[in-house]
Amino acid sequence: MIRLSHGFRLIASSAAIGGLLCAWTFASAQVPSLAAGNRFELAETIQLDRADNTVQTYLDRVRTHLTDRQWNEAVDTLLQVMENSGGKLLPVTEHRYVSVRDYCQLQLVSLPPEALAVYRSRVDSAARAWYEQGVAQRDCRRLLDVTDQMLASSWGDNALFALGEIALEQGDCAAARAYWEKAVPLEHPGDGPRTWLCVPDTDLDLAAVRARLVLASILEGSTRRAKEELDRFRQLHPDARGPFGGQEIKYADALGTMLAESTNWPTVQTGGDWPTFAGSPFRNRIAPRSTDPASVLWRLPLRESLPANRSLWGTVVPKRRVAEDDQAPLSYHPVIVGDLVLVNDQIEILAVDLKTGQPAWAHGSAAVYQDQFDEAVHALYHPSDTLGVPRFTMTAHGGKLFARMGSAVTSRPREQSIAGGRGYLVCLDLESEGRLLWKMAPDEEGLAFEGSPVADDNHIYVAMRRSDIQPQAIVACYAADTGELVWRQFVCAAETPARGMLHETTHNLLTLDGDTVYFNTNLGAVAALSARDGRLKWVSLYPRVRQGDLFKPPPYWSRDLNPCVFDRGKLYVAPADSRRIFALDAATGQIVWQTGTEVEAAVHLLGVAGDKLIACGEKLYWIGTDAEEQGQVKHVWPDGNEKLGHGRGLLAANLVYWPTREQIYVFDQTTAQLKKQIPLIPRGVTGGNLFIAGDCLVIATANQLIALTESPAPPTEANPVTAKRNSFHSGNLSSFPGSLIRLSCPLL
């Protein structure tokens, strides 16, 4: 519990400003005192939308029916539960939850053969019609209807196989793998419950399915996994044959040849855009080329992200935040589209030309959007009693720009009737010089947008928070063209150190891969949601740190811009309420491994290069991701007591760029060998958040955007594995012979 001092008070005031604020009144919100220790302890409970006892009663009834061999009654009851409570959550392990619908699917695929036959007699006709329609029209949504609602039908395996073929053609190897893995029946775990969804049986050629799993590993650059899978394939199907490149061949031989040749495949060149935080919706982009900057090309002044001398603690200032200053945080994360550089704060959006730093369009100013309210309102965007600092990110997609503007406060003291302004979303048309298409605030009091959206062709997805003693984490989907709400889904709620007594500023971002949205809530839970309808696919809980001291913030509290990193079917998560970093299976939410506490000062996950997760903060970390090295810190730099980091680093080609205040250190991604140093002080520059666009290195400091240009030099060749992975995510397989991506395919 937070203990409060008796001498601190906020002076009540009221203002009527532009119709935005009514009576803006503070009650006696009090700040914890240093003398009282300022210790807090969070409740252990994480609130989820759990199914009630009635659901469990029905599931117990199913087990009774099965014991009594009452197959019709068991199937009827399961279908009834799926219909009435499908969106609620049930645990499949102590810390992992799935929807009631998926839980019932787990029961259906585990039915005895007699009961399974009864179920199939009910649903096979509809499942077949959906499958045939999906294949004929190449309609993934219809095929997903089969797998999401009737996986245990006789057509579930066929739908999974078809979805995998389409995903592979589109370059999404991870999605193809997830579909094909479910098409291989697993043995029932005996007396224990089944926790992994897959078909109960199949008439597919399992050699052809397993060959595709090896193929997916080869194409995505997972060489070690491909070798292991190929060894197992040779044991299970040593003589299996099938169509390959228009010929009947032996699978093992063809895959072995392909694996050996994969290291010599041509490098696929990818674009240099940086359209969202971390460069892509899966938060794992590696810039296609490196740069060796020699001189300053241009500078763009930026507004200070916090008012001068702001401190929650009055004259007491906590230790500085990791890799930045407490009073001058490195809040800016611009986006780059072609030769257009866009950066925002809470008040305006700026657009400049990458080559000149001049205003991008004939507006007379770099500002293409400005908040309509005056400075009196803007001052209220930064309450003094706030945990956290503002962060500024945006997303560009399909010629549109999406940004969260206005107040960055996402949780407010319960005693305060109305806060100083609200955050809102804007959408600008980049093809019409930044024309405002729509502007939209949350439609309910107490709701706030947590950060900028992530986008696909038709929708945007954004994290939201509802203020309470236990803030609620929510995900919402809006139409990209109009801003109209499509769906909104509660994920979880849990206590934070503010305990409903202080303001909080958060900037949680979502991760998007295919039809799944991933959410690191920083409230003890990671979740996966269906992009189609917001259905929770799974929620996985991790152990939180529940005690602390507000005057002695631990380094992991600085992980306040930390979305999930998606890579080849895995999620990497560095929560702000844990000293560890976790790896989860993206399809199921199962925690695969976790690091020790030695990474608590790693606040930025830069991405995955080969078999290493690279993170930075005060230091630079290489963390193993494969086999016996998973979760182990393989390299740290510097390895002494120095704490040099200043800003978010960058992966580019086969290099790691890591900023400090005085210079940028450049390392080899694979060996962690220091390759060169780029001095900043002689150029009148300091470190910050890094971006590479064309031959420019862009640095976002606390108050400037700086572009450095390189001296003439031949371009560095991109890392082939990295380039292939980025190409697959964009669906570009044009550089690979057709025989390499087709074994046999009824659809393609």
C-alpha cells in the first residue's frame, strides 16, 4: 500500500477552455513522501473475463455424459457452451487461458471415436461447404471459419492444409507452419488434459505435411531448425515421394539439396521505409543497408516533451531513467516513407524532406497538423503528479498516417472529476499533403488511447486503457477510412504502482502479424486476439514484481515502449513489471523460455538476428533463442560497470548500431565484435533514437531531429537471411524459383 504524506496538496482551480474542459478540479491528490518510505505492494490478482461456475458445471456434465457413453448428450452440451459462452476464458494450464470456444474445441478433438462420429454427423455438411467455398474463392476467412469453429470436423485438416499453402505463397512462413502443425495429429497426453489444438485424425499425406514444415524453416532462414526437422523426417519417411517442381521426387533428397543451397540464395532487396515503431507491425524490422555517416545534413528543432523542471517529487529527483535523462526523455520515434520524414509530439505533426530537412509540402511550415487548442490546454497535458513520460510514435500505411495526439495521460486519480484534456487519434492523407481525413476521441469517459495504432489494409488496431484502481487493458479496432469502431475487447486489469492515486502516462503498442494482434499489457499478461473480430485466442500470465519504492524506480520500469517482437512463430516480451525477458509460442501463448534477472536494464528489444535476440539499455545484450542457448545472455557490452547507453539502437544489414551520448558503436550482429565507432561530439551531435533511411542516419534526441549523411562509399550488402525474412513478411517470393516454394498444391 502507498503511504501518503500530510504536507502535500494541490490547489483547486477551475477553467473553461474552448469547450474542451468543464470545471477542472483536483481533489486532495497526495504524493507519497520520502520519509514514509514510499513502498507499495500490488495485489496478486489479475482480472480476466473468466467463465463463471455455470460453464464449469456444463463441462462437468460433458464428462459425465462421456463416462456414461451418452455421445449425443455430450456433443449437444459442448455445442451449447460454445454458443453461449464462447468469448469467456478458461485455464488450460495454471498461467495460460484460452477462450471457452477453443477450450470446447480441445474437448471435441479429444472425443472417443464414437462421440467424434456423432459430432461430425452434425457439422460435416457445413464444414465441407465452407471449405469448398474457401478453396474455390481463395477465401482465407471462410477457411478460418472451418478451423476456428469446426476443427474436429472431417474437413478441419483440409482447411489447415489449404491455409498453409496460401500463407506460404504470400511469404508468411510462420503462419504456414502454425497451420500445418495443427494438421498433424498428436497423441493424447494420457490422463492429463490436452492443451494444444490439432486435428484428431487426418487422411492427409503426413510425409507431404512434414516436408512442408521443413520447407518453411528453410525459407524463413531457420537453418538449425530445418536441419533438425530434416533429420526427423528422414527417420519417419525415409523413402517418401511426391510431386516437386513438376516431377515425382524423393522428399528427403530434394529438401536436403535445398537446405545446402539456401546459403547461396540471392539477396532480396527490401525497401528502406520505416513506417511504424520498430520499422514494421511485427516490431522486428532490420534496415536493409548500413551507413557510415560523415557530416550533418540538416537539423529540425523539436518541442521539449516535458515542461521545464517537471518532477513528480518536488525537489526530490529519482535516479535517472535507463538510457535517457529523467528531465529530457528521448520520446521521439519518427516514421520514414520514401523521402518523407514525419515526426509528432502531443500538439503537432511535422513533415520534412529527407534530403533537405525542408518542409515537405508548400505549407510554409513543416507542421501539417496542429492541435486546435491553445497553450492553456496544452499545459494541462502534463499533470505534475504523473508516473511515466510521453512517447511519440505514428504509423503510415496505405497512403495514410495514424497518430495519437493530445494528452498522453491514460490513467487518472479517481478523485479528479475531469483531467486536462484527452488523447485522440488523427488520420492524415499523405497523398494529399497531409490533409486531415478524420479525428476521433474515445467514445466513453475514462477510456484513453494508449499509443498510436498499428494498421493493415482496412483497419487500425490500438491499445486502450480504462482508468480505475486496477486499470483495464483493452484493444480496439477501427475502420481505417472512417475511424468507425469495428470491435472492442477487454483483455485484463491489474494494479499499478499509481494505485489510482496518481496520473499515469503509458504508450503501449500492439504487434500485428497476419490475422493476429498481440498485446503486451505490462499488467502481468500477454494476449493474442483475432484481428477479424477481437476474439481472445489466448492470454498468458507471467510473474510480476509486485513490490517496490516509488523513489527508487527499478530499471525495468523504463520499459515503457515495449511491444511484443514477433519472429518466426515466437513472441519476445520484456514487460515493464518484470526483471526478465520472455519467449512465448505465438500460436498457443505457452512460455517457451525466460531469461534470468541480469537483463533487467534491457529496456529496448531491437529485434532478432539469426539465432540471437538483441536488446539494449544501459548496455547491449545478445540473448540466445535456439536450442540449448535459449534465454542465455551470450554477450554483453560493455562487460564492466559502465552504463553508456543513450537511446534506442538499430539493426541494419548485418550490423548493430548502439548510441551513447558521445558516439555510436557499431557491432557485428552475429559475433558481437566491435566493428567501428562513429564520433558524435565533433559534429555537434549527441546520441538518441536511431533510424536509417537511404544513406542517412537519423537521430532523434530530446529536442532535435538530426540527419547525418555518409561519405561516398559502396553500399553494404544486406544480410541474406534477414532480407529473406523481411521479404517473406511482405509477400515477395519473386526471387526464388517456383520449384522451391511448391511441393504439391491443390490451390496454387
